[in-house]
Amino acid sequence: MNKTWWKEAVVYQVYWRSFNDTDGDGYGDLQGVIEKLDYLKELGVDVIWLNPCYESPDLDNGYDISNYYSIMNKAGDMETWEMLLEEVHARGMKLIMDLVVNHTSNQHPWFIESSSSRDHPKRDYYIWKDPVNGQPPNNWRSYFEPSAWTYDERTGQYYMHSFAVEQPDLNWENKEVRQEIYKMMRFWLDKGIDGFRLDVINLLAKQEGFPNTDDPEGLHYLGNNPGIHDYLQEMNREVLRDYDIMTVGEIPFVTPEDGLLYVGEGRQELHTLFHFEVADDMPSWDMVRYKEIQSRWYEGLKNQGTNSQFLNNHDHTRQVTRYGNDGRYREESAKLLATMIHTLPGIPYVYQGEEIGMTGVRFDSIEDYQDIAMRNKYEEEVEKGRDPEVVFEELLPLSRDNSRTPMHWSDDDQAGFTTGTPWIKVNPNYKEINVKQALSDENSVYYYYKELIQLRKEHPVMVYGDYQDISGDDPYVYAYTRSLEGEKWLVVLNHCDDSYRFEIPSESRTLLLSNYRDDHGDVLRPHEAKIYKLRD
Ligand code: ISL
């Protein structure tokens, strides 16, 4: 497999609206990102993934775009965005943008024109279908609605939306749409960005004939349909291959076999992907299942494609809460999870705040939650007559707002995030968990991340090494080797609240990094993580 800059990168995800607010409107902004670039540079990350900041009515936090060529007022303006790109590059880092082209906002001029009449030239920029016996064209639901179809009285047809009513799906069968998207992609690439994170990119192709499904709740029918690879190979031919960039596809429902079709080095489609066999399909920690997933993806992509490693993002609850221990062993657990993400095969992603061990949140009222997905689901379930309290408790753990509360910079008011009223409440534990505290504590999660990232930079074995799980079906310990050209490393992780004995191979070994700063050999302490170099 050939070596490239993006395979060796550590990516930091900036959810700008919750990152740093410099104008006191309660939303983070691009100027706020600029002011924290030295912090990110010091951490050691190479690439910044910026969530969407394009003009938008902002119903789905920027994933409902009304103008691909301008910047949302809350975030700033094009001049500030260009300054951000310049400052990122000045520090030797790279910037990838979020590309949201499965759908637009219903406020996008294209949709306003398309929905104005059946005969408008842009009518089939979107997916319009006649009612069937006065009902929606089929029984598909969407991620955020009971039906994937909304009826438009004016023109007497339904339009399709894989997400909210306000997020109509683009019709990728329409060559004009595809050319418009490729033109927009070149606009941003020609400004000098270093790639894209492609939002639900496997949903672009819809099932032929839009047939009913026997599993409306499963949503699988929305993705990986025939034609998707033709679109992505055309996108590669028309745009991507002309630039030295990184592309990472967000691909729900994908398996390793399918994944290779998207990111195989000979496929001329995308460079790498996010799969969701953990984040979407594994509600809580299951070590044996996690190991099986890791081994299956390693074997599936080995020497042909590049995976990503992450356990949280702006859509998924913070990892130390969901998959670790955010109480007594919060710091040890945060460091253990980081060790895993940064030493398993694939590009590691750091979601803002993860590097200081930020946790999920619990608000007491649905009114405190802003996420359209959670609020729509709450209404949908309560409208069925279910007890609102039961529904609320059910939705809490996986609410996307768990990971969207503002970044904790200090123990000042609003965690130093804003001088105004934050768009979403700050997690009350900011007094204890914040960057200022982390920087003053040599044993903090922050400095552990910094060491981990530095270790990866200095040792190609972490990027290109073979992987071998040596812990089998042990329910607590995950131990695996990474090997490259004679160099062999061993990672040992005790994902458990108790001490646990695990026989470490007796080969000669040097401890390179541990979250306990010393080594008790085969006796692994709660949430202990160790990286050894076994031999030169
Ligand atoms: O949020 C999820 C489950 O909690 C994910 O399934 C997510 O909805 C899905 O992966 C698609 O996410 C992407 O597209 C959405 C947007 O709301 C998400 O923020 C984005 O990451 C629509 O653009």
C-alpha cells in the first residue's frame, strides 16, 4: 500500500458552533477557530475537519444548506473563512470541509424554483412523485421523520427527504445537478482546501422504482444502492483526481466488502470512510463485539483501503460517557480509549473536547435539547400516545446534543466559550473539566493525547503496520500487535473498573507509554492502557 500524507494524519473535528464564540452571540464562529489554532497545533493534529458553515436556515445545524457559495452569518463571512484557511496552512496544518450534497435546505433557490411548478426547468433537481391512492409513493421513513415524503399542495406531488422535511434530497440522476455540485466542489478546492468529509455520501443513489420496503425503520434501503459507484467514479474523474486532497465518506450501513468498493485504492472513488458498526449499531461498550468488528474491517480493507478510527463525533455521545467510565476512572478511561483509537489500523479522529476528557450531558427538560433529530423523535413517539417521561429517558443517552455542548476552555463563566448566552447549555462539569486545568496538569488527558499523537508521528508502524489481536474473546482486555519491517509493538488495554490479570507475552519489551506512568506487568489496573515496543 503506498504512503500518503492523509494516511499519516490525525484529524481534529471542529464543530465550530460549539468551539469558541468571539462576538458574544452565543454561537462559536470562524474567528473563534482562528484564535485557537495554536492550541490545535500544540496538540499535534494535522488536519482540521470543519463542520458545515455554509449559508443555511440552520434547522439541522448547518446540514441544511441554502447557498453553497457563502458563509452562514453565525459563523462569520467569506473573508474570515479565507483567513482561517490561510492561518491553518501557515501552521502547516490542513483543512477539510463538510460536503453535504445528498440534500439541500428547502430554502435553497433550487428547491424554491423546483417546487414552484411541475413545469419549472429545475423541477427534477429534486425527487418528486405522484401520490399512490392518495398516499405517499412508498412506505419509506426518513432519519428524522415518520415518512420520507412530504406532500406539496401547490403542485400535487410528494418530494423525498432522507432527513427532515426541510432537507429535500437532490436528484442525482439529473446530470445538471451533478455538474452543479462538481462546479461547487471545484470552487472550494480552488480556494485551497485540502479535501472533504462527504456527508451520507452513499445515499445519493435511490432504489430503482422506489419500491416499498419490509423494514421501514431499518433505513438501509436509503443507502448503497445501484448507481452510487457510477456517481462517485464520475465525481472522482470530474473533480477529485485533479487535487492532492483527502476525502472521507460518511457511509452508514456499510460492510467491509462494500467499503472496499468505496475506498479501494484502485477504485478511483474516495480515499477513506467512516463506517457505523460501532457508533450507530453498538449502543454501549461490548469488548468482544468491538474486537470482532475491528478484525473484520482490518481483514476486509487490508492492503487495499484505509479505515477511520473514532468513537464519537457531533452525532454520537461523547466516548468516555458512552463507551468508557466518566466517573471514578474518567481520566484513565479517556486515555485508554484514545490509546485504542490512535493505535488501531486507520486514521484517528479527535472530536473537540475529547482531548480533555469531556463527557456527555444530562439536561432535565426536552426544552434544553436543540437537536432536530431528538426533538422530532420525541414528538413522533409522544404523538403515538406514549408517556413523554418514558420517551425522554429513552432518547437521552443517544441524543446528539450530548456531544454538542460548548467546548470547555476554562472555569470562567460559560466555560470561557462565550460572553453571551450559549445556543445550548454548557455542561455543568466545566468547572472541573476544561483546557486551562488540563494545561496546568502534566498528567492530564490533554498531555496524554499529545504524547500519543507524537508517538504516532514518529513511528510508521502505527500507520502502516500489520495488526494482530492476541486477546481473543477476553471480555475486558484488548491486546494487539502492530508490526512493520521487523518492528513490533504491543498494545494492552484493560477496559474494566477492576484490576485484571492478563499474561503479557514474555518477549523483551520497552514501555513506551502508559496511562499509569509505571508498569505492574500482567496485573492490569482499572482502565490501564500500555504501549510496548517488543523488539527492534
Ligand atoms: O445521527 C446519527 C445517529 O445518531 C447518524 O445516523 C447520522 O444521522 C447519520 O450518520 C447522518 O449524519 C449526517 O447527516 C445528517 C446530519 O444531521 C448529521 O449531523 C450528519 O453527520 C443530515 O445531513
